Amino acid sequence: MQTEQLQALQNLEPNCLKLGDRDQAVSNLQLALTGLNYYNGHISGEFDQNTEAALKAFQSHFGLESDGIFGQETWYAMVFWSQEEEFAGFTNIFSGTISSIKRLFRPAVQAH
């Protein structure tokens, strides 16, 4: 996630945002969804159908009601769960690398 998108995620508040809303909070939501790879549209500050579809996909992924409304539960999932999932993915990659290195050096260690 890029710095601008991470900042937008940190600036999100558990507002009730829905289709038709327009303001900076919607821009922050769009930027955060972009950083999480759910939204690839223009950052317009307008909660349009593309924003709603991206939000519904995010909600569905995290087992929330896919109503397209950015409320408290969706905010929590976005700010906390999505970051835990991203960190877990990094940890799994790192862990896999360590395992591969151990396998490479195990025969040399056992020979001594």
C-alpha cells in the first residue's frame, strides 16, 4: 500500500457513507479501497456505483453484509482486519523464505 493510500486508511472514520454521498471522507474511502486492490476508478470524492461495487467486494471478502454502506463494521474491517491479513501474507512469504533457506543449508549442517 502506498503512503497516500495508507494515510487515507488512517484518516477514515466510522461514518455512514453510501451511494450518492460526496465529500473528503468518500475520497479517503476510495483511496483506501485502491490501496487494498478493490477500487481502480477515479478518486472523485463521489460515492458512485464503482465505489459501491468495490465496497461490496471488500465486505464480501471479510464476511460482512455486502450492503455497499460504509459503516462501523466495515470501517473496523478495513482499518484492522485488512491490515492483519496483509501482515499475515507478508509473514507467510517471509516464513516460506526462511524454510527454503533452512532446506538449502540443512545438508551442509548435517555433514559437519
